[in-house]
Amino acid sequence: MCRWLAYSGTPILLDELIYKPEHSLIDQSRHSRLGAETTNGDGFGVGWYTDPATDPLDPDERPALFHGVGPAWSNRNLYDLATHVRSHLFFAHIRASTGTGTAVQESNCHPFRYDRWLWMHNGLINRFHELRRELMLAVDPSLFPSIEGTTDSETMFYLALTLGLRDDPPGAVARMIGMVEAAADHHGIPNAINMTVAVSDGSSLWAFRYSTERASRSLFYSTEVEALRALHPEVRHLRLVSDETRIVVSEPLGDLPGAWNPVPEASYGVIQEDGNDAMHPLVPVAA
């Protein structure tokens, strides 16, 4: 399917995670270990927020996006951008198209953006081509003109926006899942949805793992920095980031013992600026 990472913490250059780790996102684009496909070369994208400590944000300012339709491993512009852009909160995504109504084009590359919100996804809505019309018609008419692509991922985003994402992200995602599962059940389609999703408003970061068949795509979160420093005092970069720094990834960026923890099945986590992070069960809700 796809591979992605989400970062929140001390501002760093994007290449610190996209290029430099042993099993970086660029390495995963060619040699994924846990994905449905080994190669993820059907486009890529990064989305990042400006650091409010150095560049105070206008309340209405949106995150920046950069998308490409080719493979990430050979894009010189991505490398140049990643070695010069520094951010405290950013998303990065490499895509493997599911092939049904998901052409390789910029408008189908993740992350997707609406106002200050970013969204990216790994997985699928099963037999999306059969459900697409019904699900698209459920999107709020005021939001519909903002849809640019043809993917199930973007449709899920706009359904979540319709169902209250801006006020209650966990509740909106639970209602979106419930709506998709109800539509699939109506059409006799099994295993309606499989997803790992990251979503942010520039302050908090939510990560979701769920599938109807309880066999979700892989998702991991980083161990608390303070604990990692105690385990690995020799690792220099752990001394350069705050205790609140967190990373969420489709698959670990390296083999540092104790660094990565699997997100439980049917769960979501929230990472907040005050470090008050938490993990919760994710239960679909009838929309």
C-alpha cells in the first residue's frame, strides 16, 4: 500500500527522518519490510507546519505541501527541500497505488490538506469503486469543491471533515469508519476498511490504526525520549531533542533496541504540545 511517518517535537530538518536513518522513508520506498508491497514508487508528498517559536503563525495560515508523481528515491527537489526545511511538525508519505480509481497524479498524493488540517492514510476501502458514489454524496456540499483527487484516502478525509473532524477528531474518524462499514454492508462487501491514518491541526497529532477484519496495516510510535536516553546514552541526537518529541511510522526507521512500540489493533493515540500523550481504543460509531 503505502508507507508514512509523522513527527512532532523539537524543530529538525526533514532529511533527519526522510533520508538519514538506516531504514529511512527513502529506503522504505524501495525496500519496505512490513508493507503490502516492497516498492512504494507511485508518488510521494511532504506537509509541514512553520515553527511558531521562530515564525509566529497567522491563525488562518495553512501548512505547506510538496507532492511529486515519480518515486521519492530519485527526486532531486525533494532532497533539496528536505535538507533545507526545518519543522516542529511534519508528515511524509510514499505511495503505492491500489490501482482502482487511484491514478498516479499529484492530486492523489498524500498528505491531503484542508485549511490547517493535514491527513494521510495507508490502507484501502475495499471495492471502493462500488462505494465511491454513495460515499462522495455523503460529503458536506460546502466541502465537496475542495476534493481534487480520486482516492479512497481523500474521500475518507472529507467524510471525517463532514462528520466533525475540526471539533472532535477521534469521534469524527470513528463516525467515518462507521459510515464506510455501513455502506459496505449494504452492498454486501466484506472487510470494508483497512487504515492507518495520521491527522493534525498543527498543534496536536492523532494517529489511528483500524481494520474491519482486525488485521490492520503496521503502525509504530517512538518510545519516550527520556527513557531512550537512559537506554542509549551514546546516541547523540537523543540529547538534541525535547522530552516531548515523538515519531509515528508505518515501520521502524532503524533497529535501535527499545525505540519502537506497535500501536495496538483498533486504537488511536494523540500527541500534544504539553506532552500529555495518550492511547485509546477506537470503536466505530454509526454516523
